[in-house]
Amino acid sequence: MVKQDGTIFWAQVEISYSLGDKKEYQARILISDISERKRIENLLQITEKRLSVLAEYSRVIFWEVDAEGLYNYISPTCLSILGYTSVEISAKKYFYDLHPDEGRAAFKVAAFEQIDRQLPFRNFENMLQTKDGQVIWVSTNALPILDENGKLTGYSGVDIDITEHKLVAAAVVEREASKREQAALAKADAERRLLLDNIQTQVWYLTDDHTYGRVNVAHAAFIGVSKERLAFKSMYDFVQNDRLDHFIQDVKQVFATGQAIHSELRLPNADGEWRLLKILTSAILNADGLVRQVVCSADDITERKQAEEALRYAHWKLESTIEGTHVGTWEWNVQTGETTFNEIWAQMLGYSLAELAPISIKTWEMLNHPDDLIRSGELLAHHFMGKSLYYECEPRMKHKDGHWVWIQDRGRVVTWTEDNKPLLMLGIHTDISVRKASEEKIRLLNIELENLTLTDFLTNLFNRRYFMLRGTEAVKRVMRNTEPLSLLMLDIDLFKKVNDNYGHEVGDLALQHVARVLKSCLREIDILARIGGEEFAVLLPNMGQAEAAILAERVRKLIQDTPFETGGKAIAITISLGAAVFENGMAAIDDLLRNADAALYEAKRSGRNCVVIFGDNLPPPTEGK
């Protein structure tokens, strides 16, 4: 379609008809701009076509196997390279079925050593057998495929025919080493020169001081100079690249060990374009078995590497799609309410899509927890106004069997109307019930741990640590607001005799008895704690000295008049109390505790079962005075 300004765009047109009052049909036309979607679909088709052409027409075998070595996929080029029909190749179920019978066992051992350790295959040379019995050499490169838990599910890779490289290297070594027949050697040398100058593979010889010997046309053309100019010159005269040092080290290693080495080297060609070369460096031995020269054969694998990257990207897209099927997906037309869910979405709640039909946005609202539905609406509005890039909420949804399932609901508006209203929204649902249960368990454990760190386990009163924390807060509040603050310290008289005469279990019961009586005398705002063995403290906010003295006497008398019973015996208990009030000049709860403790000491020295007010020489007042 064409806009007013001449811009051409793709449109999706929906037409619906209705019969009007005058028995005339009326058409309702909805036009949506889908240019971006068409552009993405076109790019995807082009990418898939490129990958398909690459897999079908290149001289590279693309394959994928599972963790047991069973083929999931093998590209059509395998048919032309190995000569099998598609039916015959389907009978080759495992990757080692294409290996020649001779040496297959050793090949399986070497391959599965890599697989068991989940290592990639890099330049892994092995053999394949054609239908007519011939053996070809391939270089295998493959990467392990892991699931979201890191478990190996298979391998994806490529096999590249390196038979020609092998033949060339073998021919060079064999013919260079053979001196039996000079005439045959001369003929073979001429044939080799002809061969090397007519293949695309770059071939050059190097001495132990990295000087060029023989060079074929392909390598000279790549460097951009003649073969004659390259002869007897150092590679460093023509190639300036930091990576060259690594390659020369490989050359020296071949001279030292005689073992061939595969390497990759990125070099600029004659046009200054950086190309990636895959190089096989092999030893040429003299009659005594010593390395006389090395021969390097290189293929330009730049496009192949790009193809591998494209293949990995395509595989990643596939993995993403597969992974996506493990979550519920939804599409919502915000303007019409039309909604689409996948089957996994329904299964999370114990349903099938058929059971929930007809499907609409009302389906989602019906299954959502009412409290969470309000929150979801707020977050959606926030996203529609452009205040958040994504909509994300964690609602509870009703399962078919009645329990609530915690869901992570995440989505985004992907298309908008011309007047900037949300049109199409896409999103996913993920079951996070396990995570929520774990979070709740951790929360409860933290509360329990917090209580354990702040509570005395015997009396269930606050411990000294909590008392000091609250006392510090109270002192700061008093210093800020100049409100009164008092503190009582009390100690059970002759408590050691209780333990000695009745045992420690009865002593524990006595402490619990005192704790219960104390709690019954105090206000909700008062802070009662066990701060020592038989020692208790009470922080009295908004209470002056006179009121604190009256309360202390009331507590003393109630303890005295309330013996506790155990084993049929009534055991009388008395307490001594010291009281202190916060005064000017004090800076911390420790100052108040010190005064109250001094008063308590005086009470015990004065005969016990009495109350002493710090700084007061008069007898303790009684209730009512």
C-alpha cells in the first residue's frame, strides 16, 4: 500500500461484514502496518536459503549427532562425496559407521575420549570410506551441545575433505626421499610442479631458517610477488604480522620432532584483505631419516569460518526456540482482547487449551489472583505509557486442582496503532513456584534465626543483646525528646540455694516463674530481658523515678506473695531490685545500667527482698504512698 507521502508499506488487511438496518452489507476494514515483520521474514528467508545452499553445494559435510554418537542430521553433500544414496546413508546410524572397518575400534576410542570430556574436536583427522571402498581423509571440527543444566546432548560439526592435502604431502615426502631412480624422480618432480601450480591450495617449502624454497603459483599470487622473487628469501621479508612468530615456532617444532602440525594464520593478501589460512606443516626427510625441509600446504578458510559462524548462529536460534517451548507463551491484541496461548501455558495450570476454550484475555483474568490482577494492571499501564521497556509481574494463578501457582509473567508491546496505542503484545509465562517456596522458606528461617539471636531460650524473654539494642535506641530518643526513662535491675535472692536444694531443673522452673510474673506486671512498651543467670532488667520508657519506684515495689511484693509449685511443694522466692532514672550528663544505656546495678547491689547488701532507688537515701516507697 502507499501512504500519503508516497511511502510504500506492507499491510495486513482484515475485512468483516455485517448486515445493516437497511438490509445492506457494511464492511469493517482493519489495516495494520506489518512492514517490519515482512522485512524480518525476508531476512530470515535469505539467511535460511544461504545456509541451505552452503550445506547442499559446498564440499563440506555438515552433521549433528547426539551424546551416543547417533546421527541427528547429515548434509546432502555427504551423498556426492561418499557416493551413497539417501536410503543407503540413512542406514549409517552412528558417526563411526562411515569409518573404514580397519581401525574403527581405535577411532571410536579416540573420539569418545573427547566426547566423555565434552571437549571440542579441532582439526581431528580421521578417515571415511566411500561406497566403492575408497578411503578419504577428513578434518573434523565440532563443538559440544549442552542443555541448560550443562549436560551434553550431542555435537555439531563439519568434515572437510583433506585427502588432497594428504596425498600432496605424502607424494612430496615420498618423492623427495626416494633417490633410487633419478629419471623417475625427475619425472615425478615435474608432475609435482605441474600439480602444485594448478591447485588452489597454497604450497611452499621452508628451510630451518624460515627461508623459502619451492613455492607454487597459488602462494605467490596470495603474497603478491613472483615465485622467483620469493625463492631463497625469508618469510619475514614479505609477511609482517605478529602471528607469524607463532607459525615459525610451529615450523621449528616440525624440524625438531618430524611430526606434522596443523595451524591457522591470518594474513593480508596482495589486495590488503585479511584472510584466514589453515596450514598443514609436514616434514620432508632425507635418506637418513632426518628432517631436511618442511612443506606447508594452506587453504583459505575465511568463507568456511564465516559459514561455521552462520551455522552456529542458526543452531543457536534453534536452541533458543527449543528452550522457548519449555515456557508458556502468549500473544495479546490489546485493543480487541484477542489472546493466544501455547499448550505449555495451559499445562502449567493443569489444563489443556481445549478445556479453557474459548480463549481470550478474560481467561487470564479469570485465573489470576484478584490482588495480583490489580498489581498487573498497574505494571501494564506503566509499560503502555513508555515508563518501562518491559512489562514484568509475578502473579499467582489458580491451578486446576485448586492451589495457587506462582508465575513470572513478562512481555512487551511489539506493535502500536497509528495514534500510539498498544496493539500487539508478546510475552512468556514461567512457573516460579519452586523459587517462591524457597524464598519463603529462607524468609521464615531468617525470622527464626533473628529470634534465636535476640531471645533467651529458657525464659523466652529478650536476651542481653536485644536489650542493649533497644536501650541504645531509647537513650537516643530521650536525648532527642527529653522524655523520662527509667530502668529496673532485679536479682533472685539466694538463687544458688534453690539449685543446691532442689536441683538445676527446679532452678530453671524458678527462672521461668519469675519471668511470667514480671511479664504480667509490665506494659506493652516496657522491655523485659534476662541479662544474666538469675538477673533481669526492665527498661521503662516514659516513666519517671516515682512511678518506677512504685512499680518496683509492686513487682517485689507480687514475687514474694506468689510462690511456685513443683513436685507438690510450694517454693517461696524473693527478689532484690535497683532502680535508676536517666539523668542529664548520661550519654549511653551503659550509664543507666551502671546506676541501676549499684542500686541493686545496695538492696542486696541491705538484707535483700527490697527496692533501692539510685541516689535516694529514703526507704523505698510502697504502692499507694
